[in-house]
Amino acid sequence: MSVALARLTLLAAVGVVWWGGAQWLPGYVLPGPERVFDALRRLAAGGDLTRHLAITLARVAAGFALAVAVGVPFGLLLGYSRRMATLFEPVLPILNTVSAAIWSIFAVIWFGLSDAATVFVVLMTALPLIVTNVWQGTRDVNADLVEAARAFGYRGARLLALVYMPQILPHLFSGARLAFGFGWRVSLVAETLGASSGVGYRMRQASDLIQIDQVFAWTLVVITLMATLELAVLRPAENRLFAWRKAVG
């Protein structure tokens, strides 16, 4: 059985279990697929789907871009300076353990119900992951290759661009994929706790109004979008960009 067929079979099995469970449970606990898809159709027809989805994506993209802009240089600095690495080494694991709910509370206190609150939560969640991966990448750079490049006169930005970056990029891409996935999830938490728009806000609103079919519809949208980005964009991009590593290996 091919991988695609196995995945379709699994998806069909989940659908059957979902439909069967909906026959036994009340609609406010587990709405059936037909109710959820009808809610999804109504959200799309009314414009709510694209509007709130675009708002959330913009917030995630902004927070992620800031994390990359700050995290890459800082990770390189930690790899270059042992003193800085020693100072910040215990800080990064601590930041990685702080939950999105805690960052969301601080974000609401500092930024109120604004886009900046969600962007801040995404930034603080993605930043330690990117810094850690870039730093690890600098530590894995082949020292003999660096010495050889220096012997040929490579220095500064040229050494970084032609020697360091090709070996760091796989670590950066891996960290960025992980950070983007985490950023998307924590953005929903942030919007649930402190936003007046976005997917998380609409899910909370639907839950408060006991519109469980809409909660399931938004959840289906989130899962579909993340699966599409992972399987159709990020994974193929990683395989194509770093195919040379497999060839060398």
C-alpha cells in the first residue's frame, strides 16, 4: 500500500469514527460531519473565514519574521563568543519552557487587545527555538574547513556567507519549521485570551455561544492549513534546498 493510500485510508477511518460518535453523542458535545461542513460553508460565504484567517496569518508571519531577524544574528553571536554562550546557555531552556498562556497574559497586560499582543507571544515562543538551532549549527561547522578557508584569505562576511551559512542553513530551516508550527499554535492561545479578531478569537466566541459546530469548523480549517503548509510547502522546500546533503552523505 502506498503512503498516499494509507493516509487516505486513515483519514476515512477517522471520518467514520467521527460520524459514528456523533450518532451517539449530543450535538453540543460532538456535532456530526454534515453540521460541521455546513458551518464551514456558512463561515466561508459570510467572509468570516478568509478575514479572520488572514488576520491570524499576518500576526504569525510578523512574529515569526521578528524572531528570525533577532534570532539568527544572536545565534551566530553565541556561536562566535564563548563568553556570551556561557552567559545565555541556561537562559534558552528556561525560555523554551515558559508556556504560551503565560506569555499571553503578559502580552495582554503590556499591549492590551491588539495585534501586538499576539505578535509578541509568537516572537517569544519562536525566538528561543531559532537561536538554539542557529547556535547548534555554528557548533557543528567543520573546523578544518574554516581553517582552510582562512588560509585562502576568507575573512568576515565572506567567510560567514561561503563557509558558515551553508552548514548552518539546515539547522536554521529545521528550527524555523518548528518555530513556525509553534508560533501558529500559540497565536491561537493568545487570540483566545486577548484579541478581538482572528481564528482564536472566533473559536472562543463560538464556544461561549455554544456553537460547537463552528468550533469544529475552525479547528478543521487550522488542521488543514497546517497540514498543507507542512506537506506541500515546507517539507518539499527542505528536501529541495538540502538535497546536496543526502548526495554528499
